[in-house]
Amino acid sequence: MHGQKFISELTANGRYSFTTEYAIKALDASPVAARAALRRLRQKGELAMPYKGFYVIVPPEFRNIGCLPESI
């Protein structure tokens, strides 16, 4: 599975956060390949990593601030 599709499926199911371990299993990739895919998504602003190994999906309307607002 491609990284973009992975986060699209999570948001479609109402999930906005996940761990590195979950992504490795869901992407069915090596840890190095999965981390590289997640790094690319972070560089695009589609993911934020508030804590090492924990990711938050940033919806398009909040990408200018780089994370979800605390009210959500």
C-alpha cells in the first residue's frame, strides 16, 4: 500500500493518529521503507509527529498551521 492511500483510508475510517509500528504493518513494508514514506508525508505537511513514533494526520484545512487545533 502507498503512504498516501494509507492515510486516506485511516481518515475515511475516522482515525487521525497512529504509531510507527502500526504503519509498518499496514503498509506491509520494511521498517526503513515505512519510515521513509512517513518522512515524505511529514515533509509535505500531511503528517505531524508530536512525539517520537506517534503520528497525527493533518487535514488540508489545518496544514498551514502544521497540526490539528487543540479544540478538535
